[in-house]
Amino acid sequence: MSIEPYTLLRAALSLFQKPPADLESEQLHQVQRQARNEYAIESRVINSPEAASVIVTDQELEQAIAEVRGRFVDDESFASALASNHLNTETLRAALARQCKVNAVLERIAARSPKVNEVEVGIFYHSHPEKFHRPEQRQARHILISINPDFPENERETAQLRLQEIAQLLKRKPHKFADLALKHSECPTALNGGTLGNIVAGKLYPELDKALFCLKENEISDIVETEMGFHLIQCQKIIPAETLSLKKATPNIRKLMQERYRRNCQRTWLASLPKLTD
């Protein structure tokens, strides 16, 4: 059975973020299997009684085409991409019309799903307490001078002396931490002023972790040694641990459970559709 080019392209981008022409042999076989399965399911949807009354408007179709076209810098690159994937504007239009109709049918089916009630929300909340507890976090940044005996400036003693000089400067000008990280740190985070983001306990090297979670806000650690080298770490902000109340958690729980109900409704309906014969 031949595979519809747009479905093949969609499966390739979904699985490997590459067009079919750029895939290795085994990857292409995997994509082809998925594309065949997707097309077969879509065909069952299109041929269902529920699809008979679904009309894709010109506006919906034009919007879908514009969304695809918007991924390209100009008409030439758009046309080239279509051609390289065995598509043209007409076959793309037909494929998108089909996809829009499938999506519209599935949305109608999902709308049949029961609404989540307060009791179900409460049961979910009390059954999954770990989902609603946020541990204490520390907003942090650091400066690293690595140890590497292959380079004179990174021999152990020299690296430590270099960081000691930075530490002395920071005692006088702690507000210069980000600037000094950008200038001296040998970690990729240097490009962002040494920013590590919001850290929970246990995510850093044990030595750094211990130092960070002993600091007060805006305090800078003494020099800390890890297997990477020597560090200075600053606690910019302490974000206390928090347990989200049922009231605050309810909108997200309702959204999560409703989406599950919608998917279950769609899966049950799809399983009930007769398989099409070739």
C-alpha cells in the first residue's frame, strides 16, 4: 500500500524531527509503519457516521495552510520543501482538509466525555499529595575555575588562587557576581552570569548542594571544591517549601482529569469503528 506523502512527513517530523529524505533506513521503516497506522485510523474516522455531518470551512482550511506556510521564510523555500517531500499546493491542501476533518470529528467525540466533578477532584488531590508539594528551592548562580593539569592556569594550586582573588573582590563588590562569572567562570552558565536557576536539594554536586542550602539570601559561599574544580556559589533567593491547597490545585486537577476523560472517550470510540478492507 502506498503511503500518503503528507502523513509520511508528519510521522517523520513527529518521531525524529527530520523529513523522510534525511532518515536512516531503520528510521524510515519505523516512520512508514507509523504513517500507515495513522492513515488507517484516520480513514476509519473519515468513514464513520459521525464524520458525515462535519464540514471543513474554507476559513479553517486557509488557516491551516497559512500555519504551514508560516514556517518558511519565503514562497521559494516553501515550494522547495513541498517538492522534496513529493507534495504540491493542491496535494497539501487536500491533506490538510482531511486532517482538519479528522480533528473536528475527534473533537466532537471528546465533547461527549463526562464532566469532572468536585468529588473526583478531591479524591485525586488526596490520593496524590506528592504532586502538590513543592520542596524548598534556592535561586542560585556560581563561578567555576576548573582543574586541568594540562593547562598551567588550571593546575590545582593556580586555579584555587585565581578563585581566591575573585572571592576577595566579591567580598567588596558582591553585586559584581554576574559580571565576574561572565568574565572568569569556565562553566557554560557563564554566558548567563553563572545562573543555575531554581535548585532543589540533591540536584548539584554534594559539596555544592551542602554549601548552597546553608546560605542566606544574597550570601556567597566560601570556595567549594568538587570533581569539576573550584566554585563560588551565591544564593540569590530562597523559595520556601509550599503545599498547594485543594482550592489552588483544583483548576489544574480539573484540566488534567478532563483531558484524560476526553482521550479515553476518543479511544473507546475509535476502538468501536469497523476496520476498513483494502
